[in-house]
Amino acid sequence: MTKVLPPKTCSIERLVTMEEDVRKVLSGAKTAIRRNGRYADPGEIMILEDRQFVVHDVYQQTLGELTDEDAKREGFTTVEEYKQSILAIHPKMPWLPKMRVWVHEFGEVIA
């Protein structure tokens, strides 16, 4: 069964843009990213440095639901490490456990 998702709020080209995140994706250390909007549809292809990554799943999650496993998919060791990184990027953003974010999970397309 295909889930019905609301319209995207941004384009897949803007999903992974920070240099550190690009490096983590290219090395295989990052296989998910959380955004406040929906940037991609499942099956959509993201291109980073001429390499293709397919979006496997897109779903919502609250910050309070994050686990250390989720943080590892983001390229961090723990939720706390991930949280501190996000707050450093967005210093005025409150970290609210009930805040909902869009999770985009992806993997490299192997020819």
C-alpha cells in the first residue's frame, strides 16, 4: 500500500547541502536526514558529486522519538551529539520533543 504524502515543501537538490553532510553521505556514514519540510518522494534520486542516491522512505517523526540508531543513520554517535550539532547550526531553534520533522532515508544506487 502506497502512503499518501502531502506536497513537497522544497526540492531534492536542497536535501543535503552542507559540506560535512555531503562528505558523510559519500562515505556511507549518513543514510538519513531530518528536515522541517518534505524535500523528496520515495524513489526520487539525489545526485551528489556525480553519484546517485535513491530515497527509500519519507515519514514524520518527533524529536522525542529519536533513538541513538536514528542518530547513527544521521552520521552521529548519539542523539545528544546529533542534537548539539543541530542546535549549533540553528542556535535560536528550541529542541522540543513534540516537534515533528520529516525523515528522508536513502542509499546509494549501485549499478
